[in-house]
Amino acid sequence: MNNLILSRRDLDFLLFDWLRIEALTSRPRYAGQERFDYTSVLDVYEALASDLFAPHNKKNDSEEPHFDGEQVKVNEEVGVALRAFADAGLVSAAFPTEWNGMSIPSVVERAGMAYLIAANPATAGYAFLTIANANLLIAHGERARVARYVEAMSDGRCFGTMCLSEPQAGSSLPEIRTRAVPTSDGRYRLFGNKMWISGGDHEISENIVHLVLAKIPDANGQLPHGVQGISLFTVPRKLVGADGVVGERNDIALAGINHKMGYRGTVNCLLNFGEGLFLPEGEPGALGEIVGEPGKGLAYMFHMMNEARISVGLGAAAIGYTGYLHALDYAKTRLQGRERGNRSAASPQVPIVRHADVRRMLLAQRAYASGALALCLYAARLTDDTHSLDDTKARADAQSLLDLLTPVVKSWSSQWGLVANDLAIQVHGGYGYTREFNVEQFYRDNRLNPIHEGTFGVQALDLLGRKTRVGGGAAMGALGQRIRQTVSRAQAIERLQRHATALDSAWASIRAVTDTLHSIENAELQLANAASYLEAFGHVVVGWLWLDQAIALSELMRGPDESDFEQGKLAACDYFFGWEMPKVAGWLAVLDPVEPTPLNTPVEWL
């Protein structure tokens, strides 16, 4: 089972041979660390994934959390796995040392977490949210107020959530109505409803701290309009004293559990804040404390949201990858048909991997899943640069590039990781859509990721409407410079020259279309086909990363120990440039000029 979760050989290549993460150890933040530390930590993640996460993945899917009238019941194995995860120090693995963390690079932690998601995305979801919650508090909270939560999360005694959406306000956060009424002691009492809260209610840990977006009413009791009026609050399920001791139940009630097609083991809740079911300190209203300054809550929450977007991309890559490994294993053992050159009934049937179309589907899965994993780890490496580079400008440049790529990491990985799972079912044939085989669950789990943390269309608007414009297009310039460096290096390698030419041409087309779209004054027309722009942009970015990996592979293959692994990676790169990069021209064709049919079609015609 272990070798069907993720490929350790691929992870090691991505981390050490391509991203060269050992160079991080020369920076003060990671001083004293070495490759052995990173491989040892990855060994722990891998063992946990195999021994404690993977065995109950199907049970999570078939036996969902449920409310028995008093408590939300979650499979016992979920708590066992998460306690082992916390006991191993992995909640705080990437926390700074001043917060009692190991301060390992984010790129190593993300690689390790990929193992857990591939093994059991529902159980891993609790951990991901908790880590992101703590990271936000470390970055933006007043230490005296948030340390008790961060310490409890590090120990596995408290889990974390993010509470943004409301029944009437999904992605449109300016429309939220949850109100935070100030009290005489500087705290707030919150009243409102929050929807789609993963990990929102359970007994796995002794407490849950919710990060809640809400608005503070003015002197007339009116809520401010727009995002500028949104503040952020820590609202624990149970009140916590300054000494960290957990006390009475806060006024947070479970209003219902959502039953989703995938990630079934992660309880997903509708929560009511301040309905009076509980009376903390004798009064209705969920008691909470403000994080940072009033009115800046959405800016703070973006710290967690952007981390969550990259985590969603990583989850999609990991689920796509394990689906590929399962399909590959099946294709090597399933006997069906005969080769064209020997159709005699007396000849033995061959494994289906011998058929060209099955190899096509497997190559496509590898190109998508391994490409998405590379994209996510590249983003994590940029995160490390933002934390550890000495030069202020270099840190800012890394942050700018990370911001530009974040919607791509989330959306490309979640879209094409899902396509990989679709192909894994196809490789299995009729068995693929039966519950006796794992690939149908992988597909259902991964189908949630294109919606998690903002739909594809939302990410497209963010990329074209905002991220490509920031700093006068500085991030686009930085990305273009890195792409040109890869093109230049690849042109010196005969096998990669045609790929280098294709990438150079595709990036030039992206830049030209971007300039054209930015020049359109009508915002509705400019963004009408933003999804097509994101499709093309994402493919060019992943094509660049595949070519960059191919350069590293070519360097590895100069010796006598050329292996099937390196050859297989290069074949996946060839596949991507042969089959996927030509799609870019089609996506761009509806952008210059803008093809207006969706924009101009009246609602009545639909």
C-alpha cells in the first residue's frame, strides 16, 4: 500500500535535485539543519500516512460524522491519527523556534503533508486547517492573547477553523452579516451564522478555536458596508483563561452538518453564533477577541486563505498522484487483449499497460499529478524565500511572485488533478466506478477541490483582474525573467530545444494577450473570458516547471546510472509539450479579440 500513496523517489527529486532545498540551510532561519533532518522528517510523515492515515480512509468515506443529539461523532481512528501527528511535533513543524516550532522549511512540511492527504484527505483536513489557523495568529495576533491557542494547537489539544461564508454570502464577503458587539472588558459578543465550516464541531480535541469574520456595528447599530468594515476574531468553542485552562462552553451551536460527495470524514458544519443555547458568563453571545485592528480582518484572513488555497492545490495534486499510482499498478497486472502483432487466441493476453492508449492515459496522469505537485512545492519554496532571504527586495520579489502564482496553484492543480483521477477510473474500466476499488473515492474527494477556497472563476478574476496588474506588472516581469532563464538553459540541451522554443512562444503569447486585455476599458468585457486566460496561463506555468525539471533530469543522466525514473519523467515532460501545450493557442483564441457570446447572452435565453 505504501508505494501507492506517493512516489518518494519523485519527492526526493523535486526537493533535492530540482528545488535544491539544501541551499536553504545556509540561511540563518534554517541554520544547523541538514539533508538528514529533512529526510528524517519526511520518513515520519510517510510512516504516519501508511500506518495511521491510509487504513481508515475508506471507513471515513462510508461512515460519515453524525450528530447524535448531543455530540458530533467522528470515527475513532481520526483522533488516533491526529494525536500521533501532534505527538510527533508535526503541527508546529514549520513554526518559528520562538513559538516552540522546529522551523523546518515550508517546502519540506508541504511535501510531508502531501503524504497525509494522499493517504486520507479527510483526516488530514483537520490538521491543515489547524496549522493555517495557527500561522495566521502567529503572524497577526497579539502574542499575549493568542499564545494559549497556538500552544494548545501545537500539542493537539485544540484544532482550528476558518469562518468566512454565510448562508447568504459565499464568495461575496462584503455581504456578511455576523456582528461583533463590544463588551466593557474589551472583548466582543458575536451573533450570526457561518456556513461550510470544515472541522466546525467535534470531540476529537478538547477545544476548537474559530477564526471568524464579522462586522462591528456603529453607534446606531448599523453594520458598515464593504470589506473595509470586516474584522477578525478568535472565538473558541470553549472559553480559555489567560492561563490556558479550558472552561465553559461558548455560545456556538451546531445548526447542521453538510453531507458532501467527498472528504466525507471531515465534518462540515453550519454554526450559529450567539443564539443563546449556551450562556457564557451568564449572557447570550459568543465571546471572542479581536485579532489586530478593527476593519482589517479580511486582510488578516487572506494570510490563512492564501495558505489554504495552496493547501487545496497540494491536496488535489496528492489525490491525483495516488490515483495515478493505483491506475499504474492496476494496468501492470490486469490482463486484457493481445498485441496487434499477435492476435492468435492461443497466445496469452497481455497486461493492459502494453496498449498504447492506456500508456497515453498513464502519461497524462503523471504529467498532471507530478506537474501539480511540482507547482505546489515551488510555491512552498517561494514561501521559504519570503521568510528567510536577507535582502528586503528579494523577499518582496518572492512574495510578489508567490501572490501571482497562488490562484494558479489552487486552480490548475484542482482542475487537472481531478482530470488525472478521471483517467484513473478509465484505466480501471468497469471496475473503476465501483466502490471496491479506491479510484472512485479519489475522484469524489478531489471533485471538491475546484470549489474549495474559491471557484475556478473566482481565481481567474483574481489572476487577470488583480494579480497580473500589481506593481505595474512587476510580478509578471519576474515570472517572465525566470521563464526566459529556463528557456535559455534548455536551448543548450539538444533534446529540450523544441520544448524551449514552444515555451518561449507560449509565454510571448500570454504577455501579448495580457497587454491587450488590460487595455480594454470595459471591465465586464475585459474579464468576460478570464477562465480561459487562467487555463492558458496555468498550462504555460506548468510547462515551464516541467522544462525546468527536465534540465535537472538531464544533469542527473550524464552519468552511467541512467534509470527508468529519469526516463519516465522526461517522457512525461515530452507528453506535456506534445499534447498539452498546443491547447494554449485554443484558450487564447477567445481572448484576442474577446469572444463575447457568454457576456452578451441574455439570461432569458439560457
